[in-house]
Amino acid sequence: MRQTKLTKAARGRDCQVRVPGICNHNPETTVLAHYRLAGTSGMGFKPNDLQGAWACSACHDYCDFRDRRASDRDQARLYLAEGVMRTQAILISEGVVAA
């Protein structure tokens, strides 16, 4: 898998998804978790990296339903969407992405 500047930028960052009771708060496990949205992703391709959130391994598993505690799809998508917005806000404030 090809690493982009934005996927590399997730390394060592604080989780922005922050699922209550799930988040492990471990920046060593943080990756860019993509928000899947019809029309921007599909079978065999991920959405643009701007649709990604910095997520610890536990929150990423939760939002991708690899964690059995994730039973409410809408709630998991909301946590991830909020994480995407927080991640974008940080990237804009750091001048990595222009608004």
C-alpha cells in the first residue's frame, strides 16, 4: 500500500475519533482511518485521504466493525466523521492543508 503525506502524518498523533470507553489513547497505534462514503469510495479503492481521521487501533477497529462492541453503525460513523473534522481542523491550523 502506498503511503501518502497525510497517511504518514498520522504516525504518533493523538486519536481524533475518541470513542468513549474504547479509545486506547496510544499515539503509537494511530493510523489514518478513511470515512467510506458512497460516490467517494468503493470496491477496491479508498476515499481521498482528506476523508480520513487519525484513529488509534482500538477506535479504528470499532469504526470498521472489527470490535464486537460496535453494534450501532450510525454511531460508529458519527464518531469517525467527527474525527475526520477534528483531523482536518488540525491539518489546517498546522498549514498542512489550506482551507
